[in-house]
Amino acid sequence: MLLKTFGWSFAVTVAGLALAGVLWGWQGLAIVGILSILEISLSFDNAVINAGILRKMNAFWQRIFLTIGILIAVFGMRLVFPVVIVAITAKLGPIEAVNLAINDKAHYQELVTSAHPAIAAFGGIFLLMIFLDFLFEEREHKWLAWIEKPMARMGKLDTLSIIVALVVLLVSAMTVATSVAHGGGDKSATVLLSGVAGLITYLVVGGISGYFEDKLEEDEEEDADAAAASGGAVNGTPSVPRKGAGAVMGMAGKAAFFMFLYLEVIDASFSFDGVIGAFAITNDIFEMALGLGIGAMYIRSLTVFLVRKGTLDDYVYLEHGAHYAIGALAVILLITIKFEINEVITGLVGLVLIGLSFWSSLVRNRREGKPGSDAPAKSEVTSGV
């Protein structure tokens, strides 16, 4: 099970480290290894969030997430994205930006760093919306009930998460963005525009995927009702309600496509701090892409592992811990518009929150006589991935 899930990650690690050693020597090999660990530590909560979404999708779209999705994650976000940011902010052509990244690494790093306020505002507000929508939703299981119960009652106001996010954005623009550490000067307008763009992106991609997901559930319920009314037969043919089939097959079609896009935007938002933080270790875009790419492979494999093992069903507070970690990361991103925060702190906050939620899940399972280690896997859908 472990080798099947993490096999490609192990293979990419061996090949990537060997390539780093050949191209850049022992120093390059060490840098790539450090970057891989950095990416894994910063994005562990990303794997939990991804698993919560991926388990709703069928085997085909899970394979898309692991193939095309990883190409987008590695080459798109870890290699192409920084160059695109430089091209846009410095008003350079694509070839000029690539040439700058290869031949003038110090200036390239300076330009990417100066774009941090816009990147942090976009990613921070996008991730904040994920956290707020989770917090304001009525849920069967409550981890920190003293917070989640009143928040769920307040969440009956549909637009509350948007209102809170806009207030946070305005406060950020009027405080931390007025005198930033990255590039200097007043970045209030930049932060406002980027934050609004992050909010719009969340509403559009999340809204469309949610619409198709709800429509799929409605169709399944209608088919189930029709089958029940006809004694389990539709048009004279014995029928199994599609709702049950949907639970086995998982989400497909347009619903899965937009959910896939939603997953990729989440991954992009999580990768912002990793890409910026990597410049503290190296300004070579190829070392950066290789190291962060290896880390991204493990996050993908960990996502699939969590789905296949049914971990989120067995340890019910894990998703809570991951979403609190997302909220913390969103706040950290907005703070870093002005203040430097070490990536070690960012990674530790997420690991501590997820660790505490895992421990709470174990306590709950023991109390109810359902130890997580003995619980059967719930997500058979992914066995074909």
C-alpha cells in the first residue's frame, strides 16, 4: 500500500537528487533536499484539504489530479509562476524574464520579492475564504465546540464570510500595506486589488464547482426517488439508485472538472509562501523548481494515501485542524506583506494544529470504542487510482 502510493515520489526523489548532484554538485544536492523538506512541512495541511475534496471525485479525475495536476504544480507554480510574476511586475517580455532569471539571478530575486505584497494579498484572502466558509458551516462533528458552535449560528448569514474577508483586506491595506518590507513604499492599492482578485477567484471557481456538485446530488436523489417509487425499477428495468452509485463512482463530468480547478487554485495559494521562502535558500529557478517539485510530489502522494485509507473518516477532527492551519497561514501571509516571518514558524503552526486535531481524534475514537487503527478504509473509490 505504502510503496504503491508513494512509489512515484520515491522514484522522483532519487532521480531528482541524482540530477542535482550531477548538475550542481554536493551543494546543489543539499539545497534541493532542503527545499523538498521545506515544501512538505509548509504544505502538509494542503494534503489534508486536498484529500477532503479528492475523495468526492471518481478514479479518472483522481488520476488527472496526480498526472496533469502535478505538472501544473511543479512546472506551473514552481517554475513558470515566478517568471510570469517578474514579467508582469517589471513589464518585461517572456523571453526577457527568462533571460533575467537565468543570467541575473540577484535582480530576478529582487523583482519576485518586490511582488510579494500582491502575491500575499491574493493567496491570503483566497485561503481566508476557505477557512471562513468552513468555520461558518454547520457540521456534524465539532472539534473546538466553544468556537465552532457560535460561528455556525452566525454562518446562517450567507454573506458573512465575504464581509469578514473584505474587512480583513481593508484593515491589511490600511495597516501592513502602508509601509511594506518588500520593495518599500505604500502598497495599499496593490494589496486591495490583489485581495479582491483572490476573493473573486474563490467565489467564481468555488461557486461553479459547488453548483455542479449540488446539481449532481439533486439528480442522484431524483433517480433514487424514482427508483423507490417504481419498486426499484425504472422503465421496467431493475435499478440501483444513482445516489448509491454516486458514492461508489465519485464526482465526474463538469462537477469534477471545476472541482479539479478549485484544487489547483488551492495548491497555488499554498505554494506562494513556499516559492517566496525558497529565495532565502537559493535564487536559481531550476534548483528551486526541482526541490519544491519533489516536495509537491509527496504532498500529492500523501493526499491519495489519506483518501485510500479513509483517514478523514477515521480521524474526524483532521479536517478541522487543517482548516485552522489554513486560517493561520492566511493571516501569516497578510502579515508578511510588511513583516518577515520565518518559514519554520509557518510550517510548525500547521503541523502543531494538525497534530492536535489528530490527537483529539484518537481520544474521541478511544472514548467511543472505535480505535482509528482498527477502522476499515471508507474510500474504496480510489482503489483504481
